[in-house]
Amino acid sequence: MSRAKQIEELDQVFIEMARFFISHWLLAEEVEISPKQFILLRVLYEKQRSTVSELASVLRQSNSATTIALNRLVKAGYVDRVRDEQDRRVVWVTVSAKAVPLIERLLNRRRELLTKLLANLTNDELEQFTYFLRKLKQGIQ
């Protein structure tokens, strides 16, 4: 099989996996956040607090796009903005108390889905699969 054909086949697998995750993960939970908003919430959850610029850098998007996403999450009650006590020009963004159970539930659901998807792999195959994914990731950094 040619490399171009292999890449086309891999692309189809990625599309099917993405559809599976979206339909069985976020949509199944009937939450009102998008996958991109969840990624933003997860980054904030892990960092505990961040500035818009830091978030935009991590998410590889513009400050304005990050601000728009944050505004929606603030309106939904999932994100809080807090001014820095020492420098009032700095605004910290944090996950709200309302968002924590949602994030943890979605993370658990995602782990369950991954466990289900990877159940037919042996431990060695899973280790190899992880190795190859990390190698792929190096190409985007």
C-alpha cells in the first residue's frame, strides 16, 4: 500500500475516532460546552489560574479567540475572572466551583471511553501505541 493511501486510511480512522468521542463523551453527557471549551477548561483546571495570554499560547490561538471562548464560559458560570491584588492590570482566569464537578465527570467519562477503546490491545501493544502517538506529537511541537 502506498504511503499516500496509508495516510488517507489513517485520516479516516482519526475522523471515526473523533466522531465516536464526541457522540459518546460530550454529547452523551448533554453538556452545553463544546470540545474546544472543554479543552480550555481542562487547561485551566490543571494550571489552576492563568492569564488570557498564557491560555492563548497553550491553546495556540489568538488572545481575542481565547477571550471570546472565556466570555461564554464566564456567562455559563464555569470560569471566574479575578484581578491581581498586587497589579490591578493583571486579570487571572480560574475554573469556578460550578465547573469542577463537570470537568471531573467529563475526564472520568473520557478515561472510561479510552479504556473501552483500548481493551483489545495487550499491554505491549498499548505501550507501542503510546510510543507512536508521542512520536507523532513531536512533529507538532
